[in-house]
Amino acid sequence: MDQINSMTKTPIAIFTYNRPDHTRKLLESLKKCDRLSECQIYFFCDGTKSIEHSQQVEASRKVVDEFAKLLNAHVIKQEKNLGLAKSIVFGTTKLCKEYGRVIVLEDDFILNSFFLDFMLQALDKYEFNEEVAQIAGYLPPIKIKGKNKTFFLPLTTSCGWATWQRAWNIFSWNYDQYLSLLDSDETLQEKFNLDNNYPYYNLLKSTIQNKTDSWAIYWYLHTFFKNKLTLYPSHSLIWVGGFDSLATHTKSVKVPKFYDQPLNGIMQKKWYNPISFPNSINSDNHAFKKIMCLLQENTGILFRLKTKMKSFLLGIL
């Protein structure tokens, strides 16, 4: 802990690959964030996956080098391709060990200027609260009443977030014990799937089979079984824009409604201090229901129909 105590700044881990334009937009927005001087930036640049990516990877690294000088940032360039999941786990683990906390960003975000202030206040407030595992900067397009309000959900996020070493210690690539529990208990599996509104169980199985490259499903898995909560803002402080031809997992697809929020609406939203933190550490049922309704509009209806049909068939076979 001596090393952590000697460091007064909060690290920001920024993960980049082959999107120089996205990276520049992220960093331009980061420069405008309040309290940036209280943070230490680390760039984690993944290695080239294939020859066809080489030019864009190098272009992205040039943008990183340019901003690294301006922001006095550290740059870690991988010679080989780790993939997004391993990159994020590597960087998050490294900085949590060194600083005790970390803010995590990917190169397809654009930040509201209040983003860092929100993150730093929340990190300080819940630093020693074992029930809280994560701080979220992104909120799907739901309406939450109240200015500068925050609330808890039993749902993690991979879109602009922060955590502490004490919470990140529960992350693991191991899944056997929990998978067995999910396989043997349909009620538990339904809860894991957010009342069968999102196919987290299928995503877990797909990741285990190496069909999907996801660190986030393991993070959700372990926080779910340990009953941890994530703090969310009442209005998103992040715009997510990684759904173009350069996206790793969502190439040339229509932007899901879950992420379809106008950039100006997020950037122009004014946040003021003091932030209204929850009076108790409990999931917000009202906000959770709104999230479920949004999911039902996207993946929930079809997923629930498939689940009911599967249960019916199992019942008659």
C-alpha cells in the first residue's frame, strides 16, 4: 500500500487499436474534462491483428503519441495482438495494483466535460464500501427524474467505468462453479438474464467456447454471484460511437437502440455539484424496470419467446 499512498492521482486507462479518428475525438473531449489535472493517463495500444490493420494501427498510435506529449501520459504498445478482452484486463489489473483504483475508457467514446468530476467524486465516496463494485459513466436512453441524481443497479457496464482494487480482485476468468449453478437452476439463470430480458447466459457460453471475445461477461458473472452493485448517473456522461466498419464486434450494423443517443444531447447536458448520491446502498427498482423495458424493445421479446418455447419442449420431451 505504500506505493498507492505515494500516488495522489487517479489513473485513466485508455485502450486503442486501429481507429485514429475515434481516438482523436475521445482525447479532444477528455482534454475538456474538469479535474483532468488530478489524473494520470495511460495508453494501452494493442498490437496488429492482421496485415490489413497495420496502417490504421500505426495511424492510431501516432495520435496517441501526439496527445501523450500534451497530456504527460504513459504509453504501453503491445508488439502482439492481445485482443480487447485481454488488453482491458491487463491494463485494469496493472493500474489497480499500482494505484488502488482506475478509470477505464475505450477509443470510441466522447465524454461530457463533467465525466471525470463524476468519476472522482464517486470513487472517493464508495472507496471502502464493499457492496459497490463499479462506477458507470454511461446510461442507456432512459429517463430518470431528478437533477444530478445517481442510483444503483445490479448490472455492470463496459462503457466508460471505474473501479477499485478491492472490487477488481473478484474478477476472474474462472467460471466452472458458477456455470454449474446456472445450469442446474432455471430460476437463477432467469435472474442472471435480467428476468430473461437479455441473454447473458448465452453470451457466457459463447465466450467460454471462444466464439465471443468478452471480459465483461466474466466481470458481470462474478459481481452477480457476489451481489455487487454499480452506481449510475441519471443521464449518460458518455456517447458511444463504435458501431461503424472499424468496430471489432459490430461491423457495419445498425446502431442498437440501446446506444442510439444524440451526441449533442449528451455533450450539452449540464451537471452541477453537489451530486445527489443515494441514501442507501440498494438497487433502484424504478430504474431497473426502465432498463428492462428498454431491453424488451431490443432483444427481450424474441429472447423470452425462445426461452418459453425451450421450457415447453423440455416439459413434453
